[in-house]
Amino acid sequence: MKIIAIEEHVLPDEVKHGWNTIPGADDGTLRLNPGLLGERLADLGEQRLALMDETGVDMQVLSLTTPGLNNLGHHGVDLARRANDILAEAVSAHPSRFQAMAALSFAQPDEAARELRRAVEELSCKGAVLFGRVGDKNLDHMIFEPTFASAAELNVPLLIHPQIPQTSIRDTYYAGFGAPIDLALSTFALGWHFEAGIQFVRLVLGGVFDRYPTLQVILGHWGELVLFYLERLVMLDRVSKLQRPFLDYVRNNLYLTASGMFSPAYLRQAIDAVGVDRILFSTDYPYQYRPGGDARRFVEDLELDTAGKAKFAHANWERLTAGRLLA
């Protein structure tokens, strides 16, 4: 069975250099990519392909790792173009093994939409990755509107990837345990997932899916906590005055991916929430890389029928990126 992993990360040297040299660019996340992790993020060739073979992944969908380009100001505009060109070069070199999701900078909102169109139409990117806030502007802010309009018109998905919470939030909720623990708690342990989940909720409440009813969004880590609080989130219907119930947006505008969390229990809950047609496989390479064939074993050992396994492993992604909407 073909396995496509849809959230697999890269960090080209040019982007890393930008983070290291542009004033104010370092948000702490850089310290999460030391040594071998950094080496694997930079590699877009034989080492990555060998590890894909080892774990049983046939194709990776490449995307820039966090914090993306959101907080690089005008520097991010040119860097987004270069990053997307690098991704396209990797896909061109290994078209049967790689696809890509575009990187965007929102320093110039209309340019972000134009870059999405270029990436999709000229570079064959399958969509784009959004890293949530730009400064204090959440995803429901109008600076993102041109990109949502373009994504809906192009019929391509947008993946909401976590980024580190703002400094004031980190200092209030995630600090006091020492540098390594503070950083871990505010990122991969918890903070990232609240950040990304809240951004999806804000898209719903901000009416983005009412304006663009065909727009499709992907959340990693089995829904970035949204999945597990649906029973409470649907209570927003009492006050939101949205065009549809909250649960309708979840079931019609949201896809969920594993991000290397190989939990049958989480997968079952995801299917209960959005259905088997809206789950996508991913390993969150290289962060969740495990030696051996764990990725393939996870898929093959699931208590799903053959059709369900195929949907999760590759077919849902292929349908989504072919622009075929669910009935």
C-alpha cells in the first residue's frame, strides 16, 4: 500500500541563515533543531530518501518547519520565493518521492496570495502552510484574506502549523522551570498545540468559512486539541450567530493528520469527529522519526478495512489535492 506522509519538514540553509541574521527573527524555536535534527532538516536528497525507505514512507510532502517566515517582516517576501523554488527543485529531482506545500510571508498580504498562486500554478505545490499569527494578528485578521480567497479559488488546502506563543503568554503560562523545560512546555509539549487549535477556532468564529465555504484547512497532531474539546466548542453555537453549527465547519472544512502520533485511539476519535474521508497520514519528519518500519506498521495494523487504510495512507490526500470536494 502506498503511504504519503503529508507534514514532513525542511529547513533550507538560506532560511536558517535568515532566522540567524535578521534582527528579531529568533523566537526560541531555533534551539529545537540542533545537531542531527538540523542535518536532517537541511537534507533533501539521499539521506532523507534512505530514512523514508527505512520507515516505509513512499512519498513526503515537504514544508518549511516552524516558525516559518511570519515574523521576518519584508525580508520574508523574497525568502518565501526562494524557499518555494528550493522545494520545487527537490520535487523536480525526485517527483515520485516528494511533493511540497508552499511557504508564505504576510508582510505584504497581496504578495502572499500571488506567491501562493505562483507556487501552485508554476511550481506544482499542493497548497501552503500557515504558521498562525503574524505578531499579534491572528489568522482571522484581514491580512490573510487575500490568501484565503486565492486558496479557495485554486482549490488547494492550507495546513495550520504551530508556532511558539507570544512572549507575554510564555512568561505567564510556560515559564519558571528553567530554560529547557520552559521552551519544551511552550512548544512541542503543549503551547504549540493550543496556538494552532485556537487559530482554527478563530477562522470559524471570524466567518472565514462562511465567506469561503469550499476552503479546506488541515490541523496536525490529531486536531491540535480542537478534536478533544468539541463537546465544549459546539456550545459556541449559543452565542456565535454563525451561518452553520460549529460542528458543520469541523466536518466540512477540516482535515486531521497524525503528525507522527501513532495512536489508534486518537485515530478512532478523529474518525468519530470528521469521518474516515478526512484523516491524513504524516510522520512529522524529522521530529518524530523512529528507526525501523513504525510508520508502515502503524497503518497496516490499524483496525480499519482495506479501503479505510488506503484512504488514510494516501487516497484522501490524493483526492484533496486533486481538487475533488467531498459530497
